[in-house]
Amino acid sequence: MRGKALRPALVLFDIDGTLLCRAGPHHRQALVEAVRAITGLETTTDGIPLQGMLDPDIFRAMLTRAGSSQRKIEGWMPLLVKRAQWLYSRMCPEDLRDRVCPGVVNLLQTLKQRQAGRALVTGNLSRIAWKKMERAHLRRYFQFGSFAEYGKTRGELVRKAIAQAKRLGLYRNHGLVTLIGDHANDVQAARENQIRVVAVATGVMPLDELARLRPDLALADLTALDVDFLFH
């Protein structure tokens, strides 16, 4: 091959339930307080299936339940997104290293050593996602991310992450792409993009439920992952 060698594999990671386990209520609180600050409405995330959702869709669910029209919600959305990210940066615990899921650090270190492409694909807004990674001491392992404000569905976020990897020279068309996540929405997003998916039971879905979705691998946690799978 002429020029700079491209990466042999690209690995995409969800955050909540995949990289971090039970990172605390601060993210939810930032969304609730952003709604209060921008709209004056009292809302809650209670009863909303947050796992696997994009942050803007959580806002929509909260405000719809509060009786807001879709026109108002979309008009508020840019301010809500900005406010929530600012609030989370103030609320986030100083140290999230104790919330890192089993096997994550060793896997990321190995992928970095092998020069695999490494990116986030998450329903978190970008500044919230990077703040979590910073406080968990995982930021240095990721080259870029595809975040909630980048698209309307998780499948679209995966598609944009692959396109960005190509632009950065981290992926070639015949290379392997794997999404690692903990939710049915991650499995669906991988299928939409015809890439492989590893499902880990470190989130809200138990291992047997994940296995029934027929991912390429279903694991109790990332300590059980043979890293060679991501390259072959």
C-alpha cells in the first residue's frame, strides 16, 4: 500500500452501560434543570426508558408529557442542548474511575497499542460525553466521537462515525468495524449499518435478553472479550 498505512479495524463504543456503569444521577439532573431554566416547566425523567435514547429525544419525551407542543419543543431545543451541557460540566463528579466497567481499560489500552481506530457513538450530547470520559480518565483512548446532536437516530450516528473515520484515515472499506454496546438499540444500529456488534450485559439488559437479539457476541462484561475477534 502506498502512503500511510490505514488502521486494520475500527471499534465504536457506547458510553452508559458499556464504558461506564451507574455513573450517577447527574446527567438526568442536568436535563431536568435545563428544562426548568429554559422553559420554566417542572419535568422528570421518571418513567422514560432512558437507556439507548438520544438526549434530545429525552427532552422531547419530558416536554411532551408536560403538555408542550412539538413546535415549542423544537424551538427550545438549541437552548436546552446548550444549557444541559453547561450544567453537566458543573455537576459531574470529579472522579468517575470507579464507575468504569470491567475490562474496559485493558481493552482500550490493547486497541491503542494495535493502532485500531477508536471512537464513541453515544446518545449523550458531545460535551457531556467528553466530560464523562475526562473524569473517568478514558479521554486519551478516543480519537473522535459521534454524539446525540449529530443525528436523529443511533444508526445515523454509527453511519456518521464510519464516514468520519474514513476522512481521518482510520478506516478502509474492507476493514472491520465493530460496535460495542449494552442495549437493543446498539444491536439495531449495527445491523442498519451492516457492521458487527458486541453486546455486553453491564447495562440494564441481562445477558440472556441480549443473546436473544443475536449479536455477533453477547458477553457478561468486556473481560470476556478476546480482542483478536475485533481484527479477524
